[in-house]
Amino acid sequence: MTVSAWVLFWLATGGALASLAALVAGRHLGWGNLVWFAVSLPVVELPLFHVGLAVLAVVALASIGALSAVPGQVALVLVAASAAMLLVVQWRALSSERILGEALAAALGPDFPTAIPPQRRPLLADGEPGLRRLVRPFALRSRGVLRERDIPYGSHPQQTLDVYRAAGPAQCGAPVLIQLHGGGWITGSKNDQALPLIYHLAARGWVVVAADYRLSPAARFPDALVDCKRVVAWVRQHAHQHGADPQFIAITGGSAGAHLASLVALTPGQPALQPGFEGADTRVSACVPLYGVYDFLDRHDVRRDGGAMTDLLARTVMPAAPADTAALWELASPIAQCGPDAPPFMVLHGTHDSMAKVEEARLFVGRLRGLSQAPVAYGELPGGQHAWDLFHSVRCAATVRAVTRFLEWSRAAAQR
């Protein structure tokens, strides 16, 4: 009895700490931010799963006497407290649909869906029932979508991409979305990020290109950005082979991918960033960065880390420290590249992001809105942690629907 009571106690203690991490933002903890992110993300996005697991643990261990000892009784209180915290976490996630809808209406106009051609509007609705996705959060791949893997777009082993499209003969004139993975510029893969969005769009007639790029520290900025621009050039050259429209290419990414996607969108046609393909058209028609980093120089000191992030970037991603390569650090900061010719943007960030500060996203959006002639939608999701779109959840589903609406509106606007 005592052993089972202590087992329940420690399980409940761990669950309570994870629930607290999901409920409360951990944002200025140094390397503790990474731990906070890793512990809280699955709980933030799947709170009801954790409530269910806690109940199962209580029932199983109570059946062998865990509640007859004091540690087990304390554990029961901790489980109840965890459940209360997780219900608040779930309630926050439920607001995502409304918040993203309001963000789109504010940027595009309250009647923006009417600008989407009638034949495209049915694609805005969900196909597979949402409940089925939520009870199978890690079932990410969908039937009816073809994936062509590891197509080279350059000579380096990391310069490969995958093409997703609806099964069957390739159609003509499908819109294109390029997806860039995150991973702090030093890790990550095209194989396992943004899959809910990728499959959702591919099943609805989009061609989605998920690309790898050269990683640091072997590669240094702007190598990864050059690769991402090369992907745009490859898509424009080979679009017809996959039934795609080379005149409409949008780009998205999360974390480091958001940083690179933003730079691609804000620096089209710069010869220095297109060595060997200087004449290629690398413009994109829309950009959707999620939980990104937008100011390598941290000029507003939003990180409050004593320069630790800047030092890390200097050792791994950038060729040298800011003092030695100031212009390159400025080029690597999307906030410094904003201008009147930027394409439509939809910027998404979570208030509880431990890895990329929400204040940086706000500053980026403010500057972009002040300079760009195109709409800038900004959705700030209460309680949202970094990388919330890795698997199916309430927040992820709302994001996928909102991004689909924004992209369909952007395509309609480009055609007009």
C-alpha cells in the first residue's frame, strides 16, 4: 500500500508541475526556457489527455490501496489541482478560433471571405471530422495525398525538398505553399513539421513544397537563406511538372523557418543572396511566419538574457559577432528588412512562447504595418507555446483553418 501511495504521489507531483508549466509562462529562464518548452508543449496542446491519464493512474493505484496512505491522499489533491489547471489551459485554447477570425477580419476586412471565388469557398470547411483528429493527435498523414520525396534542388545533400499534392493526375494551376522547418538553424527536418497544415492544403488542391536547407554550424548565414531562395526559384521553374501555378507561391515556416520565410518574403531579387541564380524571380505572394525570431540584434532588449542568444548565434549561425559583421546581422533581422513592397503577411505567435519572445513578434508586426502597403494580419494566441502546430490539437486546428483562409484570400487578391 505504501509503495503504491508513493508511486501515485510522485506521478501526481510530476503531473502538477507539468500542468503548472502549461498554465504559467516561463520566459526569462536562460536554458530553463528549453526545459519549460519541452515539458509544457504536450500538456498545453493535449490537456484533456493528461487529465484522462491522471484519472486512470488514480483508479489503477487506488485499486491496490494507494489512497489508504497519506502520500496517496496528498496525490489525490494534486491530481484535482492539476485537472483544474488543465481545464483553464483547454479553455484558453478554445479562444483560438475567435481570435484568429478577428485577426483576419481586422487585416483583410470583415467581409474578406466574399473575396474568395465561390468555387474555392467549399475548401475552407473542414473535411475529416475534427473530433477524429483530436482523439488521434499524432495521426498526421492523410490518404489521398501523394508525396514525392527528396527531390534535389542543389548539389548539397541537405538541398532536397518534398512535393505534396492530391492523389490522381496532376492538375493545372494549383497554388503553391513552401514550408520551411524550424530547429534553431542547426537541426530540424522537412519530414516532421507542419504536417497538419501540409496535408490539409494538399488534400484541397494545393501543391505544398517542404524543403530542407543547409544547417549551422557547418553552414553560416546567409547560406540557409540562399537555399530557401533557391527553393522559390526551383518551384517557379518546375511548377508545371507538378500541376502548380508558378505565379502564386506563398511561404511559411515555424521558429527558424519563420525567420527564413520572412527574409525570403522581404528580400526578393537581391543578387548577393542569389549567387548563381541572380536573375531568378524569388518573389512570393504571401508569407505566414509562426512563432518566429525577427531581430537577431535584439535592439529592443526583449529577450532580457544578457546577450546570451546573440552570443549563441555568433558561435553557431552567423560568421562572426555583431561588432565585426554589423551589416550582415542587420540583413539577418526581418524587422530591419520591412518595406512598402512586402507581400501580405499573417504573423502568428503564442503568449506563453518560451523560445521566441512574443514581444519581438509584436515589434515586427508594428514595423511591418507601418511600412508595408499590403495587409498584415497578426494572431496572438493566449497560452500558446512554441511549436503548437506539430500535431493535431484545438489550437492547431484553428490555426490550419485560419491560414487556409488567409492563403485563399491572398491568392484571390493576387489574381485580381
